[in-house]
Amino acid sequence: MNRRDFLQVSVALPLLASSARGLVTPANAQAVPFERSSVRQMARDSASKPFKAPDSKLPDHLKDLDYDRYRAIRFLPDRALWRDEKLPFQVQFFHRGFLYSNRVDIYEVANGQATRVIYQPDQFSFGDTPPPQPGVDLGFGGFRLHAPLNSADYYDEVCVFLGASYFRAVAKGEQYGLSARGLSINTGQAKGEEFPQFKAFWIEKPAANATSIVVHALLDGESAAAAYRFTIRPGETTVFDVEMAIYPRVSLDHVGLAPMTSMFFFGPNDRIDVDDFRPAVHDSDGLAILNGRDEELWRPLHNPRDLQISMFSDLNPRGFGLMQRQKDFAAYQDIESGFERRPSLWAEPIGDWGEGAVQLIEIPTREEVHDNIAAFWLPKRPLAAKGEHTYTYRLHWGPDNPKSTSLARFSRSGIGARGEGTKLFVLDLVGEKLKRVDPKKIRGVVTAENVKVQNIVTQPNPATGGWRLSFEIPVSKAPVEIRASLMQDNDAISEVWVYRWTP
């Protein structure tokens, strides 16, 4: 199933109306004590044993579903957890089947006790697919949280956990775009990527006046187990506070922390051989980094001809994220997809993460349905086997980077031919700082590896109220690393634009 199909499965299922009779946990479901450290102990115990593959057994008529028949299986909203209790959150569940055959157990936590939510066929409408026999407990494929996000009287979908360790969220007025993951292992490596899975969740029942909800998750895979505690706060920006403890079975020498995955098909900087009525197609247009030296970097994304891996070395990063800065419908002209309403995702480490690098992976794609962009923090030192490695960070899903800046920002990167053998780069910048500088003192600073930069020009852009920086480089047979910024005398007035031009 391609990426767009995945989104349609997780968010486009129409709600079904019926009598209100919320999901009830059977009286014979056994409650067990649960506390904050419970899932960490489970992960620690799991990592001390050989990996056991998840339960993927299903009746044949569910295991062999195609996309359309799986999409027709819909959870009944009137069976949502806490539907009749007028709480600020509700939970709906995904059926197993198609690509989501692995069983996921889900528990409700209340008053220090965890009770498993029992699967029942009558929680779902099955379309043309015969339902399982009554009494068969299949578990679930995943779940989604609903809350009054855009209005006080309707429970909007806020986030979804479905497939391996993937999850995604939206803020007020947005629609789904890029994804986050619990952990990435060997992403972009020749030996092949490993996809650990969230195998169980514990969802804490919220108080009547709660503005947040807590979800615990147990992850397991061949190389490591891990425990997570997500505190989720929907709003103008939806925030996840993430507490993570990793327990490797083997030394992890290429593990991605706070990983995120997105799609970039084409844009003003990159639409070679694309025959499309739209000016741009992407869920994210750039990677933003606030490094440990307080340097702000902006790296426009690229759909390369060959796999590209970029490393931004750092010590104690302050934040990074895949951003969707372009919020103008005219930049996309796509009524159906609404790319201008896709969220940005910013990861903010809490505490010192030491030495490492933000790694960006750009994968060639000829279609917009594939996630071809990945970014994460890669620790310099491997995570040792048989140890406990803890990290805390905050994920901001919303319209922009939550950290305000006084520097001008690059809003558009355009690249095109400038005669034979020359490339023209046209970069637009916006920001309040540009309105207060002396135009006579603004200068563009551009450097490029192994080629000579020519015709650097800075000028006001009356259409945007900002400035434009343009320059040229000769076409090279090898990739060229470029840095550009605006200066006033010796003071930086913009973030740093970094780019790898590839022939």
C-alpha cells in the first residue's frame, strides 16, 4: 500500500451514526496494578530474552484483504472508549488485516489498574467482509485519539498510532502529513533497515478537565526493546512530551532518535523531468536545525537522482525538524491534497544529547505516494548492548518552529538554468529584521566547494516585503555543497541556507 493509501485508511474513514453505547470493557477482563515504571520493566525483561516475532495470525479472509476491502472495515464511533463519559478525549481502534496483521494489545489505565480492552467484532462495520466469529479475540492493529480540537462540540482526530512504530498528529486547522517513529535502526544502511514495532499501549484515563492525555508504549524488535511515555497536548500546536528508555540486545551503531519521515516530490528548486500542473508537491519543504552553537540552518529538501545522505555534526543539539514553511495555496494549486495545511514537526531535545549528527536521507522517487525523506539524531557513540539508554524530547506538530527567531528566514529556493553550463539560484527571505536594516549595508555571503560563485546580488523584494539573494555557479560533474546568508556589516541578519546541488 502506498503512502497516500495509508493516509486514507487512517484518517478518511467516514463516521457512522448509530445509537450511543460506548465501548465497554468486559467485566471478566482482569485488572492488574500499573505504575509509571511498569513498561520500562517490561522492556528491560523483554531485552534480556531472544526476540519473539509478533503475533500475525489472522483468519485467511482478513489476512488476504486488499486495500479497498480493508478500508471498508470501520470502527463504529459510538463504541469509542469513554464515549458516554463526556471526557475531553476518546479512543477509536483499527482492525487488523491487510498490511497491519500484527496484533497490538491496548489497555485502559484507571486508578492505578490496567485493564485490557477486549476486541469484539461488533465494534466494527465490515462492509462485504464476513466478520470474525463472536468470542474470537483478535486484538487491534492500532488506535487514534480524538478531542475537541477545532470546535468545542466535535471530537476531531488528533493523532494516530498505526504500523510498526509510526505515529502522526495534527494541530488546529491542519490535516495529516509527515510521520514520526518511535525508533529507527539502520535507516539508509546497505545491510537493510529494521522496523521495530509498538506491540502494546497503555492509555491513561483522563480527568474531566484534562488538557492532556498520557500514553505508554512497549516497543520490541530484533535488536532492541524500548519503553515510551507520551504526554499529548492538542492545540494550536500539538505537543508530545516523549520519555524513552532503550534496552539494546546488541550494540546499536546506527540508531535514529526522534526519527521523522516525510515526502518531497518536487518544488521550485527541483522539478526536473516533472510534467505536472502543480507548482510544487511536498509534505515538507526543508530541514531546519538549531545546533548547539546557536546557529540556525535551513536545508531545502531535494528529490535526487541517486540516494543522498547528509550529516550535520553537532554537540548537544537544541532542535531540528522537517518543516512545511510554504503555507500559500497558490504554491501548490492542489484542492484535494491541501499541502498548505500539512504540519511541520520540530523535535526539541530535553537535556544534553552529547555528540552526534542530524542525519538527512533523501531517496529518489517518481511518485508523490512514497515517503522519500527521513531525518533523525544519530549519536556518535553506539548504544551498548545490555544497557539502559534514556532520552527525553518534545515533539511540536504545528504551523512552524515553536522557537521564535530574530533572524530573517529563507521562504523560497528557486533553481534554474542560466545559459549553457551555469545554474542560477534565487533565494527569497522574509522577516521583521529585514525591515529595520540599512539597505546600503546588506550583503550576501555565498560559499561553494570546488566551484567559483559568481554574480552575487541582493535586492529588496517588494512583493513579499523581504529581500532576494541570487547567485550563479558553473555546472559541475560532482555534487556541490553551498552555504548562503545575509549580513549587515559583520553581523548575521539571516539564518544560514545550506544546500547540496547534484548534477
